[in-house]
Amino acid sequence: MHIVHIARALRAVATRDITKFAQQRGRLLSALVRPLLWLAVFAAGFYNVFGVSIIAPYKTYVTYQVYIVPGLLGMILLFHGMQSSLSMVYDREMGVMRLLLTAPLPRWVLLACKLAAGTVLSVITCYVFMAVCIAFDVTFEPLAWLTVLPALIIGGLMLGALWLFLSVYIRQVENFAGAMNFVMFPMFFFSSALYPLWRLREGGSEVLYYVSLANPFTYAVELIRFALYGSLDPVAAPVVCGATVLFFLLAVMGYNPQRGMLRRSAQPEPA
């Protein structure tokens, strides 16, 4: 296997995903509407984490908007990871996935190309969201647009690898509604996306505090938050990198035809 073959596989998978994304114009809009609603509505209508009343002054409102932007960028990465794995399940039902996995390349290379293509789309969407945030008076230093890029890439790879692993066990497209309820929303709410974790502990929610600490999404959000201010979280960075490797290895094992998804899907359904 040569680097040229890997580059061709990456180009083929990325071109296919980008073409599908361009044809589904509502996909970008749907990816932006959810975080924009949180940015405009949640920051205005809920209790401010900095101890101000519900009807917060304008300056405090903008401050809270700045605080939740990293969490909303993480939401975009999480949503795109789910969309990418959704396409994997759809391709598996249509038989495209089996054709793809029979290509004369190691299976991990094909899955890595799929993961990389999905991450590219999610990072592009994050930058579009940051540009739209300017209309809400939420801005960052010009250098932040560059320093946040590695954090978005690593966070996107981790969340994409997580959903890639979950796609092994999601047999039908219809099951993604349950995956959203039991995976996506708990990961988002049990994290530091909307409020700092010390507020949970200060309020006596010890269980939620430790659940949030065990949530890998928390570390992806903190990695993005620190990167927006030109810093590196020494805890979040190794956790996110380690979780990315772990989830990807589990996905590769799951797509192993000898013991993973392909063997189970080949078995006839019971009558």
C-alpha cells in the first residue's frame, strides 16, 4: 500500500461526501439552525451562569453568548458526526458499504477516509457558524480563527469516530432517533457546553458533576474553548486524542467481517 493509494481513496470518499452535502442544501441550514436557536434564545431566556437575573443586561447577555459558543461548535461537530454515521447505515442498507469495504485497501484506511471527509465538512460548518455569530455581536480575536482550527479538527475526529463506532450497532436508519435521545442529547447536556462544571458542584449536584467529567464531549468543548483564546488545555488535549484513537479502533474492530457488523448482518433474520 502506497501513500498514493490512500490519497486516491481519500479523494474518492471526500468527493462523494462533499457532493452529497452540496446537493442537500437543507443539511447546512439544519446544522446551523439548532446552535443559532440556542445562541439567540437560551442565552436570553434562562438564568445566567454568572449569577445575574433572568432578564440580564445587554453586556452580560453577550458575555454568556461568548461562553456557550464553544459548546455550540461542539454541538455542530456532534451533529455532523451523527449525520456521517447515518449515511454509513444508509449505505449499509443499500449495499454500498459492502462494496466499499471490498476495495483493495485495509479496512482501517477506508474508515479513516470516511472519518476525515466527515470532519472536513463539520469544520467548514463550524466556521460558517462563527461567521454568522458576528451578527449577534459575538466575536473573537482574528488569531482565534486560526488557533481554533486544530481543536475543531481533533474534536471532529473524536466525535466522528464515536458515531462511526456506534454505527456498527445501529442496524436501521430509523434507530437514529433513539441514538439522538440516548447519546447525543445526554452528551450535550451533561457537559460544560452550557454552564461551567464548578457551578454544578457548587449547587450540590455531585453526581452530575462527575458524570460530566467522564463525558468525552466535555473535553472536546474545553479544548475548543481554550483554543479560541490561544491556549491549550493540558487535560482536554490528551483525553480527546486518546478517545479518538479508542473509538476509531473499536469502529475498525466492529467493521471486521470475521467478528463484527458484516458477519452479523449476513446472518438471516429469524422468522
